[in-house]
Amino acid sequence: MEILERPTGEAGTGKKPTVLIVGGGLAGLTAAKYLSDAGFGVTLLEKRPILGGKVSAWKDADGDWVETGLHAFFGAYEEIYTLMRELDTYKHIDWKKHELTYTLEGGERFSFQTVNLPSPLHLLPAAFKNRYFTLAERLTLVKALGPMLFGSAKYFTSQDKFSYEQWHERWGISKRMLKKMFMPMALALKFLPPDEISAKIVLDVIGIFLRQNKASRMGLLKGSPSELLTGPIADYVCQKGGTVRTEAKVKEVLLGETNPRKLAGVVLEDGELLTADNYLFALPMHNLKKLIPAELYDNEPFFAKLRNIQSVPVISVQLWLDRQVSYVNNLLFSPDGFIPVYTDMGNSNPAYSHAGKSRFHCCVAPAKDLIKKSDEEIIAVVWDNLRSVFPDGSRDAKIEKAVVVRIPWSVYNPAPGIDQFRPSQETPVKNLWLAGGYTHQKFYDSMEGAVQSGKLAARKLIQAAQVTTKL
């Protein structure tokens, strides 16, 4: 991918209205794409040498792709597919068999499959044919499907004061189901166990997945997101005349001298001053909070509320083995240990094949204690978990290579009571907008949430600038 650079120039001197986007993840890139389409002069800044944020990828010394995390596409997503079709990249999604498979210690398995019937009838096989749970346990789940399927937005919002575990127990659902079925789901969703995640978040997402027949269908890219997802967006922005700059870290945000409700520019780490008519910050929460000027925290409740939002640590472990272990071409879930969701990339991603041998990519969660440990200790935990769920295939297997990726501050922490502090994409500052999974949209911190937030921020900026376009 070619990275183009040119000076931003002074605000208002060009024919196009200008926008400076800080953050080169999926949210910032999405906003850049749609603002370029609307006729804005776009400059995007990314502090790292690579783009993609939480969806970034790079090649190691051996030429193998390493990804920041394990990212799956779901049938319930919408805007990311619109974006990918516009860029002709939707074809790069490899849709897997519509099945949710749980792997347990000792090699035990259970799966959920839907049938091609209108919702909620498509759930009947999953609810009644699964033999891992007793009939009594399955009936406790059926009772709770009512509020999951038909709960209103007002009801879901009212449940934000409870953890998902509290909500689960209040409805009398089996505790064994909480541990074996719903815990990996919560950990895969937000890297938090059921007792630490808001009931609203889980119910919002489960509600979407249960109401749509194909919502839980999963897919993976046929290669690296840098080449097949984020890179093409950046290329498009550059082709439209925009600028994408990597290794451009913003050190300071300047407010207007006469109007503190308007940004005057940003200063890069090397002292360079950049200005634009509009600014859009698409940053992780911990980086955003560092850049907000103290004056805004002190005088604007909108920004003061951001102090209540924290971030969750995330670990990804990628293992190259000396033989085939899993023989599975899909995402897998596990309630036992620290790998709630994982896949064998050697089988599930053709571009990542490992000479017919297994190459596991594991999400490690919860990570708040493990992240303090050494790479060797984390790898040992993950390898023990994999051997426990594939006891036969892994008996004599050995690790050829291992990579640990740590993100101390990743997605925002959706603890009970936090949803009320999530901001909109519009801010009280006249020429500043926000994008990111923590801003209000229905898919939270996911690839779809990032795209939705970037598109919403672009739309609101365009409306404010009174630029006529179709989004």
C-alpha cells in the first residue's frame, strides 16, 4: 500500500472543506472514506507505522502474518459489508459452516445449529436437540428467550445496572449453562466474564443474533486485514486526493484563543502544527482521554463523563505447531481455561496455511492477570488449554513458533452502569467529532461498531458543514 503525504495547509484556504482525522483504525479509515466521497480534503494521521488499529496486521521476520487480534465477521453485521462492497473487498470473506461449536476439556464437544425457518423458530433445534445440557437446563433457557428476543430498547437499557451474571441468575437459567455456554460468549464479545459485563450489552447483542436467522453465521478474511480490509480503504482515500500519514503522533490539541469551543489545530510529536476546518478523533479511549484539553474536561460535562470509561486488556496468542491437531475449519469456543474463542488458521485461512499443520490463533481472556505474566507463561497456559480440548491430536505435538500480542488498553470496559457515559459522535466543540466503538451505535467495540461509528461521525460532520451527499 502506498502512503501519500502532503502538507495540510491552513484552514479555509483551499476549495474543499478540510478535515483532519486522528487515528488510523477501522473507524478513522471509514470516516476518511466517506468524507472523501463527500468532497472533503482529508488528512488522516496514525501514530504507528501500520494502519488498522485493533484490526492491524504485520509480517514478522519469517514472513508470516501476525494479527493484533482474532476478528470474525458475523451475519448480523451491515455497514461493514456495504463499505466492503463499495471497495470490492466483500469477496475476500470466507463464510464458514453456520454452526457454533464448543470445545471442552477432555475432548468433549457440543454444537448449536439453526434451521432455515423464520425467527424464533430457527432456534428450536439449538434449544431442544442439544444433548449436552439436560432437558431441565434447556427449559430454563427457553423461559429467558422471551426477554432476549422481544425485550424493548427501554428494557435493555434498564438492565445496564446489572451484570449479565446477575440477570442470568434472576431469570433462573442454569448456572452450568452460564459457565459452559454464556461465559465464552461474554469473553469473546468484550473480553470480560459475565460477572463484570453489563447485562445490557449481552442482551443487546444476543437479541440481534437471536432475531435474525443468519446473524450468528461467521466468516474470516481469506488473508491479512492489512491487504484485504484496511489497506484498500487507505488506498481509496489516497486515490481520492486524501493524505494518509503513518508515524504521525499527535502530542497536543489546541483550542481557539477567542473561542474555546473550537479546535485551532494539533501539534505533532516533532513539533509540526497541522490545522483544518474540522477534526475527527477516532482513537481508543485511553488515547482520546490523553488528548482532550484540561479546559474541556473542567467546563464540558460531555468530556468529563469520558473519565468514567476505562479500557480492557486483551491478549492474542498465535501458535505454529509441528503437525495437524484440530482438522476444524471454523471458529471454536471454549468455556474451560483462557481461550474463549479461537481458530486453527492453518485450516480456516488459506493465506495462513502452515504446510498442512495447525496454526492456532487464540483470544486470551480474561487478560487482566495474565497480561502481567511473561510470554513464556502465557504461551504455556494457552498450550495447556489447547492440549486439554484436543487431547488425542496434540499428544505428541510441539510448538514450532509462538507470538504473544498484548494490548494493555483495548476495547472500552462495558461494566454495569457505564453505558450512560458513552458519547455521541457529535461533541460540544463546534468542529470536533468522535468515532470508535465506545461512541453510541448498536454493535459496540467490534469491526461493525467501528465502521458504524466512523460512518455516523462522517454523516454528522457532513450535515454540520452543509455538504450535500448520499451516504
